[in-house]
Amino acid sequence: MRILITGSNGLLGQNLSRLAPAGAELMGIDLQEMVEAPGLSRFRRLDLGERKLLLACVEEFAPDWILNAAAFTNVNGAESARELCWRANVTAVENLALACRKLGSRLVHLSTDYIFDGDHGPYREEDLPNPIGYYGKSKLASENILRSSEIPYTVVRTMVLYGHARQVKPDFVSWLISSLRQGKPVRIVTDQFGNTTLAEELALGIWRIVERRATGFFHIAGTEIIDRYAFALKAAEVFNLEAGLITPITTAELHQEAPRPMRSGLVVEKALQELELELSDAAGGLRKLKQQLDAPT
């Protein structure tokens, strides 16, 4: 089985390659130079928006599956860098879908709770999208491309991803841990609700999709709906850090460029039942991360 992982340098990409099933031949694609990852036998530095180069690369490798973990995820930046966001989140998916159609490959595409408005969460897979920011609009556009693509595809929506990987930009948990260890005070919002997701569990869920050749839409995230401030307090407890450095604030006090879905969250029942996944609650995911970080390298 040949698997192409886009965004292979990222948090999810590295966890996908690390947890790949035995015997799978893996190729990674990323915009940046390769970060060493176990499991990858090939790598190409490539912009997914470059259709001809991408098609040539995919045709040469001839993957059975493409796992698209590449995306423009800067929610605030998407409001001003719209062309870059669209290229990474929409044009790239158009190109990947074309490659899959030519080769008969199957595609797993990562999406987000930001396709919903956050007024009535948590959301099921079939609930009506209504994105309120440009990032969410771009991710919904990518989903719609696949709906009309006539290829075998799976869309996995997730949110608040955190975990362990090499040379990746800080996620919410790693930023929080680093700040608290340095004695820096942090301000965390109390009015944004949703799941939190350990990258390792998301990666295992994607491999279960590959194993079962599952298609359609799946929500894969932690099992608990929690606000960001409460989650930060749990992280401080699990990692034995000073919770007094964490100050509760509201989203309005941050004056962010992009609106957020406030009462969001993803119902994960379908993934639990049909894929038979084991997904953690907030504290459980953090404890698993601590075990990973404490393990000898």
C-alpha cells in the first residue's frame, strides 16, 4: 500500500507517518524542507497549488491513498492573506482531487469546526455549515469540491489539535506549557467552547479510515466539550504548573481579526461507533501527551 501524506512536516503529518501500519510505503510532501520522520521513504518539497508539478509527483508515486494534512490554518491571517489561504485550502484540494481521479486514488481530507457558526454546537456530521470567517469559508469550499469530485473521499473534521512532533509551530497546549514553565502570565478565554484533540488519536483515527476504506464525513476529536480556560487549568494540573498564572478573559477582550465560532464542538459518536475509536476526554488526552513527552527518546 502506497500512501502520500501532504503537510508531512506538521504535527498531524508527523504523527501519521510515525503511526503508519507496517508495510505501508510512505511519501511526504511539504512546503518546507523535510523534517526527519520515521516511516517516510520519499519526500518532495512542493507547493500543492502548482498543478503540473503536483500531478507529475503524484503520478510518479502512484499512491493508493492521499492523506491531506496540509492547510493554511492561521485563522486571523486568513482575513488579510486571502489569496494564500485559498491557494492552500481550496486550489490545493482541487489539484489533489484531479490527481485522485486520474489515478484512482482515495483521498482523506482534514477539515475543521470553523465551517460552523458556533451558535448551536456541538455539531454532527450532517449539520448545516455556516462559516463566519474566511478560514472557515475556505475549508467549506474544499469540502464542497470533494462532494462534487466523483472520487472516493473521506472528510475528517477536527479542532484544537495538540500533541508532540519535531520542529513544529507551537499549538495551544505547547504554547501554554512553555509560557507557564517560564513563569509568564497568560490570558485564556472562558467563552469559546469545543473539543480538544490529541494528534496521536486523530492520526490513529485516520489510519482506521484507511484500514476500513471508510468514506463520507467523520468528526474525530476528544470526547469532552470544554471551554479554553477550563482546559488550560487542566493542562496546568496535569503538568504540575502554576494555575495562578492563568487569567480568565472574554474573546471580545482579545480584539482578534477573525470571528470565532463560540459555542462550537463536534459530536464524535459516529467515529466511536463506526470506526471503533478510543478517544480521550480533556484530561485523558493531556495525560497521554505527558507520557509521550516524558518517554525516553
